[in-house]
Amino acid sequence: MFIAFGIEGVGIYYLYLWGHDPFWFVLLSGLVFFAWGEIYGQIPNHQRGSAVWPKAQRRC
């Protein structure tokens, strides 16, 4: 988890510095979204949207 947050932090910082160049914008934004997905993927499923899923399951 620390590595994923570190990658995202570094990516956001360099995106701030080099985000005006289209090449670096695409590369670093992809890195930031990848790190965000890694962080979100480590959260157990029962903690994600616990208020939404029971309602969605009753409708099915």
C-alpha cells in the first residue's frame, strides 16, 4: 500500500511539474490512474459501497 501511494504521489508531483508537455501528461496520468487502481484494488470488496450494494441486490 505504501508503494502504491508513493507511486501516485511521485506521479502527481511530476504531473504538476511536467504536465504541460503532452507526452509527459499522457505518461504520468496513466501512471497516476494505475496507482489509483492499485490502491482501490487493495480495499476489500465488503468495504466498497456498502450502502449501495444491498439496494442493488434487492432489485435484481
